[in-house]
Amino acid sequence: MDLFDYMREQNQEKESPLASRLRPTTLDEVVGQQHIIGKDKLLYRAIKADKLSSIILYGPPGTGKTTLAKVIANTTSADFLQINATSAGKKDMEDVISQAKNNRGMYGKKTILFIDEIHRFNKGQQDYLLPFVEDGTVILIGATAENPYFEVNGALLSRSIIFELKSLSKEDIKTLLLRAVNDVEKGMGSYHAKMDEDALEFLADVSNGDARAALTAIELGIMTTERSGDGVIHITLEVASECIQKRVVRYDKSGDNHYDTVSAFIKSMRGSDPDAAVYYLARMLYAGEDIKFIARRMMVHAAEDVGNADPMALVVATSAAQAAERVGMPEARIILAEAATYIACAPKSDSVIAAIDRAMDVVKETKTAPIPTHLQDSHYKSAGKLGHGVGYQYPHAYPNHYVNQQYLPDGLTGEKFYEPSDNGYEKTIQEYFKKIK
């Protein structure tokens, strides 16, 4: 490195965004992710002992994937090389492998290769890496915000340990924000700024576990807010709201407002009002409600209040839950809105609830009756000697694929549990039973 490279690196470090400057250099400085880097955890021990094997770091943006890679770079005695899958071509990969071979052959030194956004490598690029990961030419650290089981070559996965990073907790984000405001060396402590408690709470909440978003907002707030008469830059709730371009919404995720909004959301879908349903959905999303929580409530509602009047409602809700979790915000808002409006517009029936609740009561209140012999399993060796399955009439052998025979135990014959309504598909169910019986 010549003098100009050194000066450029020093200036870049000083002028880089706060989120970059504040990155920890040691494991003990890392905030959050204690489930994988706690002092008794495998990854912590491997990094400390400099005995790292190939790993893939998987998690949402702003959770510390690149940060962990930088910590490893500062800790390891191996040569640390980095490429980004969005811009790296074949020549870049060949150069990296060539350098790794030289490190290994000439100096007996290991090479750690960090590939950011590894999911963007196509199959050919991932296949190219495979033999060099397998023979130890490089130790791979891949980082991805996408599910690696869908996006990364299975052969690479089998040679790597996958560590899932979680969204940072609200307390983790608050710790980072306070560090940013007060740290003179890496943060913005020399600006003499002070955060109001409600501003701290707001930014920690709306950043939704994304440390980068929170740090970018506080940096913008400090850089653009004039000093008050006391010489201090005050970061108020209003300033925090402007910096993250999000209006303050009073929404306590553990308080009455949370439950009231969810209740209104469910009742709007039950009441077949798609406009109200999508409005309450928007309120929850804007306030940073967990999309998995919203999706779970829609799945329950689809079974509870739509039922067999439109069996597709549960399919839509379940698919939306899976898609929203995989895609994440902001696109998840579209997926959840599609499911919410579908369910709101679907015909309604609670006949399934009545059926299962009535059946549960009967099971609870009556003695367990023997299953009719002709319905018992006849596939094991001695079943025929016991008479199991004897007399069973196979419905497909009869007109309309139906035959009248006893299915409920003795003493419960004639009991009615499921009574379809006149709504939606349940009307078709009624007509079907009239036809076959």
C-alpha cells in the first residue's frame, strides 16, 4: 500500500456512513445475535480459536452479516478476501482462487473468502467454487438475506454450517443508537447531541430490527438539526420522525391499542368489509407489527369464519403467510392485502366450529365407544382372524361412489355434528348430500 492508498483509506473511513464507522472490530462489541455468538456458542468459540469452517450467514438486512464477517477478518490469522456477488465476474473469482492457492502453497496460510449476497451467484458460479471449498483452498463465508435452502447450491450447503441471524431486538437497537450518539471515536459524540427518550423509543421501534436504518436516521438527525441555545443538538420525537420519514403512530404492541386494532381487523374481515380490513392492516404494518403475527391471525380467521363456505380462503391465507415471511417487507404488504381482501370478500360460515366443538363435547362427556369392526384396520397379518374390516363396503364400487353404512360407533348413530350452511360452497355440499342419499 502506497501513501496515496493509505490516505484514501483513512479518508474513506472518516467519511463513511455512521453504520459503517460504528461496526465492531471484536466479538465483544457485537450487539445482539447471542443465540449464535454467545460465549458458549459454536461460532463464538470457532472465531476465537481461529478454527472457522465454511459458513453461511442468513438473515434480514441490517442484522449484522457483514459486521460478523468484518469481525472475523480482524480476528483471524488467515488471509481475508471479499467479493460481492452482484458485481463479481469469472475473472474476479479466478484471481481470488489463484491468490488462495499461493497463500496455501507458498506460505502455508489459510484464505477466508467472504461473498456478500451469495444468493446472486448463478449455478455455474457456485459450482465453480465447490471444489475449492471442498479441498480447503478457501474457507467460505457467504452472506444472504434470502433463504439459502432455496437459493444456494445444495452441494455448497452440505459443506457449510448455516447460521441464521435474527432481527435485532428493540433493546439492541436502543443500545446501538446510544452508542452512536455518545461514542466520540467511532460515533457522533463530538457533536454533543442528546436524544429524547420518546425519540429513542420511536426509532428503536420503527426500524424493525434493522440497525442500518436506525443508524442512518440518527446520523441524518444530528447532521441536519441546529443546536439549541444550550449548545446541544436535541433529537426530539419530531426530528426522529422526519429523519426516518415515518409519521408517529401511537401503537403499543403489548397494550390495548394493539389488541383493539387486531380485533377491528378480524371483525372487518368477518363482516365482509374489505375496505376496513385493508385499512386496519395498513395501520398495523405502518406501526411495525410483526407480519408473522398478522398472517397467523388471518389463517385462524379463514378457518374460523369462512370455513367450507370457501375452502380456498385457508389455502390463500396459508400461502400468504409463507410468502410474506419469505419475501419480507415492504413487498409483504401486497401479499397480506391480497389475502385479507380475499378473506373479507369470501362467503362466511362457522359450521366447522360448531361441528368440532360439538364432537369435542361428545368425546369429553361420553365413554369412548369401540370403533365398528368393519371400519377397523385389516392390513396387518392377524386382522382377518379378529374380523377386522369384515363387512366393509367400498364406496367406489357403488353408484355415485356412495353406500349407506355405519361409520359412527354404536350409541352415536344418527348424531349430527357438521351441518353445512346455505353460504358459498357449503350450499354445494348440501346439494351433494341430497343427491347421494
